[in-house]
Amino acid sequence: MPDWGKLVHDQLAELALEPDERAEVVEELAAHFDETFMDLCKRGFNEEDATSRCLDEVRDWHSLRRNLQNARRKENVMSNRVTQLWLPGVVTFALSMGFLALAQIYGPKPWILSLGHPPVALFYIPWLFTLPPVGALGAYLSYRAGGSRGTILASIIFPVLPFVAATLVILPVSVVFDRVIAHNPAPMAIFLALVGWVIGPGIALLVGGLPMQLFIVRRLGAGRVAS
């Protein structure tokens, strides 16, 4: 019976993956060959024919190596995106919305900024004070997962990104209707909503997140110097 582990290992020795990943790929492919070989033998093929049929499944090892490398890289990119951005983002968004709900239920009345009737912007001051630690937490979680500076920044401001997306969808519609309906207050209302739900909270998140990011960058720099 062929030593499938050694055969696959020799063919994939130049596979440009981390040793653990390469060993996992070799083990999986060797197990597949072994299973196929045993099945062919049970069906009446001798060992030589069964081995030949197994090897016929891979006619171009170079192409297989290239395909495996591309597939693994795509998996790693997707995995990194989840752990470095989406997971910290979901955590910070959930915390920010939870604190907002508490501020709306138990906190004082919001501070109102009015630029005419009816557009107003609401500022929940206690909620804004809870956002700097949330931004710092987003930066820390992204950093721990190996996020880049851009990814860390996106994790910091993630709680306001849904409001930005909603504004980008609603604003063009309001501008169109503003041309049709005289004195339409929608554009001004959207602007104030942007101030109250994006700019204000975004600044509060950055107040906590940017110092954390700066601390992380300095720590990494000090680690490189020490090493």
C-alpha cells in the first residue's frame, strides 16, 4: 500500500503556506487518496491499478498547489475580515445601542439643537460620555486580531457607519423631493440628523479610540526597538 502521506508531502513541499496549514492540507489530501485507494481495492482492483487511478485524480500538481494557495489565501482574508473588523464592529455597535437605550429610558431629556421648525438634532449627553470607552474597546479588539491601522479606525467608528449608510440613501431622495415640494424641510432635517447621529457620536468614539490606537502604535514601535 502506498505511503500517501509521504507522496503528497513530497509533491506539496513547495506549497507557500504556513507549516501548520501545509501539514493540514497534506493530511486531508492523503486521507482522501487512502479512502479512494481502499474503495478501489474493495471493488476488485489490484494495488497497482488502484494506485494509478488515485494518482490520475491529480494530473497537474503545480496547478493543484496554485489553486490550494489561492483558496487558502481567500479563506484567510475572509477570516481576518471577520475577526479584525466585523466582530469588533458588532460588539461596539451593540454596546453603543445598549447604552443609547439606557440613556433614553433612564437618562435626562436630550439636549436639542434647532435650526428652525421642525428640523432639530437630539443629543443624549450621557450616551455620548459612554462612547469613548466603546471606541477604545473597538480599537483594542481589532488590534488583538491583527488589524491594520485602517481596520482599527473602521472598528472605532463602526457604530455610526449604519447611520452614514442610511444618510447616503435618504439624502438623494430628499433632494429630489425638495425640488418638487416648496420649502421641504427634509434636507435640513437630514443634515441635523447627521450632526446628532454621526458627527457627534463619531467624535466621541474617536476621543476614546484614537488614544488607544496611538498607544498601540507606540507599543508596537517600542517592541520592534526592543527586539
